[in-house]
Amino acid sequence: MSDSISIRSLGSRVGETVRLLGWIRNHRSSGKIAFLIVRDGTGEVQVVVARHEVDEATWQTVTDRVAYECSVVVEGVVRADERSPSGVELTASRVEVLGDSSNDYPIQLKDAGVDFLLSKRHLWLRTSRQTAIMRIRDEVIKAIHDYFYDHDFVLVDTPILTGSIGESAGTLFETEYFDLGTAYLAQTGQLYVEAAAAALGKVYCFGPTFRAEKSKTRRHLTEFWMVEPEVAWLDSEGNMRLQEEFVTAIVGRVLERRLPELEVLERDTEPLRAVVPPFDRLSYAEAVEFLVSKGSEVTWGDDLGAEDEAILTEGRSKPLFVFDYPKSAKAFYMKENPEDPTTVKCNDLLAPEGYGEIIGGSQREDDLDKLTARIHEEGLPEEAYDWYLDLRRYGTFVHSGFGLGLERTVSWICGLPHLREAIAFPRMMSRLDP
Ligand code: 4AD
Ligand code: MG
């Protein structure tokens, strides 16, 4: 198999005889000529099989045996072809089926519904739209790691099994943990990267996080990936600057390297090109005032919902910061605003085009007494946070960080209608298979 080449690299092999391994995306034949579309994950190419140029076994194969998504080996000569999207096609000398498929391949129906497609996700992934999304997701992940590497952050992996609640008690997955009682699947790695920031200065974690979200919205998964930087000596203002540079770098990287995939998705790239610092900022109070003027029923103290976020970003092409939310709407660890103790030094970053919150970030409460009081107010068990409070007992420090949801970011960049296409095997309230 080592002498086979990828479809992507065919462009530099015009005139040569090559060997391809892949799957049949489409096939048709007349009495004298057959056309196969072969894909291999790097691209697809048309293979032309002329009856008088191949042996009888190959002709039999392409007329009687080849079926949608069967796997094949193809040998032939690469020809330049202006009409083909890849600029080349293959004139076959031999085609052999390696793995049969059948004509009742489960997903041929063009108009299959999303629920059905999700139940066949293991096969749905083979389609060009889904592979384009997966490649963009991969690019976003690489952009994230590169950004932090280039800016001297250290990757610190945080545990998935934890004893303390990271965000809110309402959405925890629990599991029994030997003699130690209940363990929770991590909702966030934040508490741990805070500890790591005191050790290393600039750190981040990037992994799966879990929320038993009972909502069936297009923005919620029960298992999603989150990247969480945490920075010592950074305040809320600096945190927002970091976010806008970071998001700009991610979008820029996709525009630079994944235009063909964005094209497959028919993504309008104009709004993405507008994503450059500085992003606009609204205080929570200003946001509520604006929303009320637009007829929203939000009142001061509520967290903002998806509809509110859509109203706030309407007509904007850049993401929008909303900062300094009420204490009552946000998590226990956020720093009380010295200028207004009813609010906390935090921000959400809302993506435009209706995508809404992609980042939640904040400066962390660094005062031991205030943080302890917040833990009590929220009814959280103080014992579980003893180690976390140590960070305030021994050399407390100004620090901030944020969490960017990978699937929400990929959905926005790709222009997807629903988060479930942004991850290979989505986990939602009503889906655990495949
Ligand atoms: O706003 P959240 O809950 O913030 C945190 O977890 C903080 N501990 C982050 C930090 O400061 N280190 O979540 C952060 C982001 C959201 O903005 C959203 O993009 C994503 O995680 N997110 C979800 N994505 C998919 N499905 C869900 N159920 C999500 N919940 C949050
Ligand atoms: Mg949030």
C-alpha cells in the first residue's frame, strides 16, 4: 500500500501512472465508458474507465460490482482536466474492489433528516460537508495550541474526574468513586489552571468538559471541548484584550488555510474577514438598557439568553464583549467589582450572525474572605474547596482567564445551523449512539 498516493497530491503527478486507495462516492456507466468518483479523505477525483483500455475483470468490476462507498484500488494515468475541481482526472488501467458495499448503503437519500443522519453519524462523516467541518475543527485546534505556544503559555492538563463543582451544581454528571463517595465529570478545568497559573504564570488547559444540560438547544452539548487560559497578574481589561487577539488569530488562521473547506460549506467569508481588534464593548447595564428598548423582557440581574444575545449582535460583524454582569447571574469565583459590588469583573464574548456566547471569562476573586463567603452563599461544600482557597491563603494574586467553547467557535466559523455537526460524535441529552 506504500506505493499509493493521496488524491490531494495528484496535481503534481500529471502524466504519471499512479495507484490510489479510496472509496467510491459515485459511479455511472454506459456500454463503453464508466465514470467513478473516488474519495480518500484528502479529496476526490473522477476516474474514467474506457472499456477498450482495460481488461475484462476491471470492466466487470466497474459495471457489476462497484457500489456506493465500496473501497477500491485504482491504477491509472493522471491527466490534466480543466473542468474538474481538482484540475485532474485519472484514466484507469485497473480497478479492483477491496471491500464490497451494497446498493442499500444507509445514507444515499439527499433529503434525509438530521436525526436520521445523526443515527448514522459513523457514515455521515464520510460526506464532503462533514469532512470540511472536521478539517476546520482540526485547524482551529492547531491554531489554539500554536497561539499559546507562541505566547509562552504552558499546557497543563486538568482532571476530568473531580471532587469540586466548577461552575454550578445544576448540571453535574456524577459517578461513584471507590470509597471516596461521588466524583463529578469536570464542567471546567478552571480551578486547576488557577493553581497552575501560580506555579507557571501563563497556562491553559484544553479538553472535554461535561454538563448535564437538559436543554435541547442548538447551542448545547452534554460533552464539549473547552480551551481555558489562565494568566497571573492579568486583570479583566487585559483578559478582554487577550480574548480579542486570540479569537482574531483563530479566525485568521482558518481564512489563511481552510478556504477550500469554507467554500464547500458555502460560508460567506466577508463577516469573518471583519474580525479584527478592537471588538466593541458594552457593559451589562448598557446591554440591558438596549435590550429593553428593543422590547426584551430581560431585567437587571438575569443572565442573558440566546435571543438577547442575538439582538445585541444584530448588524455587527465583529464579536461583542458584554462585561461586568450582576453577581447573581454568574459563578462564585468571579471577582467582585470594587466600583460596584453588585457586579463582578467578568465578560462574555458574543459571536455575530446569531451565534451568541462563545467565551465566558473573568478576573478571579483573590480575596480569601470574599471568596469563602461566596462559596457559603452558593451552598457549596467548603471542604471541597479547601485546596482552592489555599491559592488565596498563600500568595494570593490578581489573575484572570476564560473558557472558549470549541464547538460553538467552529459552528460560528463554519456557519453551521447547529452545534452537533461541529464534533465528530456529538453527545446530547437524547443521543449516546453512535
Ligand atoms: O461560560 P462558561 O460556563 O465558563 C466556564 O466554564 C469558565 N470556567 C471558563 C473560564 O473562565 N475558565 O463556559 C465557557 C464556554 C461558553 O462560552 C461556551 O462557548 C462553552 O464554554 N459552553 C458550551 N458549549 C457547548 N455546550 C454547552 N453545554 C456549553 N456550555 C458552555
Ligand atoms: Mg457562560
